[in-house]
Amino acid sequence: MTAIAHFQGSIETADQLLAMYAELRRSRDLGRRGRLDPANEDLLSLPKSAVVACMSALDAYIHSVLYEQIPTILRTNPVPDALCEAMAGVLPIKNANGFKDALPLLSAADSLAELCTKLRQQSLGFLSFQDPKKIIAGYALIGRERIFEEVADVWQGPRTSADDIKRNLAGYAKRRNQIAHEGDRDAKGKPRPMQPGYANNCRIFIDGLAVRLNRVVYGV
């Protein structure tokens, strides 16, 4: 399964959560929209979870792209500086003991493949690609230092400049972190409100971003 196909399957979770929210509003006779009273604020967890699901789908997609592309990029010339720097951290040979530790990797039948596995295990697998700056750093590994400018070039319509895209993404990433790490509560401990339209807009934006990221790297 391609990275984008896997992404499309993952982001469907957001659709399911939003559909569940709408159905529960209907079953409780709350209408299609409007602020929820305290007795029904539990429903807010559904659109909020949809935002988290969207951002997780994007993160997983970018990881898949990097895991697939880095072995190929390592066999090109020149290798991007960012990737060279990352690989230097994976294989720091500073003394005899370091060389001994690295020897099994260096003598492997496919040492570049082993290096990629090491990079994934030691650092790449622990990174999150949801914030614009981190995404820029990730795509720099495969020689796409201006990834948002490239995305903007294939994204037609208003508010689709590179700065617009980064600004929108940063906003959704911030809200995702508030939900995941702060319980999405304000300074007074009260739950922050969320309209389902916000979560739906997030889903549309993240889907559009992933599709265009895919077009930039794979041409489709």
C-alpha cells in the first residue's frame, strides 16, 4: 500500500468521529449546530478527537514517505546536507571502540540499508511531523528544503501561499497539542469549545496538504 493510500484510510477515522458527533446530537434532540450545554459537553470529545486523528494521519504519512525515500536519496549524488548530518549522528566514529561498534554495520551486505534502519531506530521514529518547522526539517532530509513553497505552487485558490499553508497548519498543530497534552482546557480549567466545522475544516485542509505533498514528491 502506498503512503497516500494508507493516509486516506487513516484520515477516514476523522470522518467516522464527525459522523458519530452528528448522530449523537440528533439522538439527543440538540439540533445540527449550536453551543452545547454542560450536560452535553461530553460530545465535544468527538470533533476534538477528529482533529487529533487528522494530525496523526499526516504524521504517519510523512514518516512513510521518509522511510521510503531516504534509502533512494542515499544512493544519489550529492546527498542532501541535512541527511548527511543525520547519518553522521547515527554513525559517530570517534575512536577505536566506536569503529568496533560500527564494524558490523559497515561490513553488512547492504550497509546503506542498515544505516537507514539505524536512523529510523535511533531518531527518525521518535520525531513528530505535524508542526511546519519539523515538516520542513523532515523533507530537507530528502532534498526538499522548500517543501511548502513547492506545495503552494500546486495548490490553487485563495490563502494557499506557503506562509498561509504554514500558518494554518501551525494553528491546527497547536490545537492538537492542546487537546492531546492539556485536555483542551483554558487557564480556568474549563473545556475549550469547538464547533464541528472546525474539525471538518481541519480534515479538508490536512487531506489537501497530504495530496499535494504527495504530488510534489511522487508527481501524482
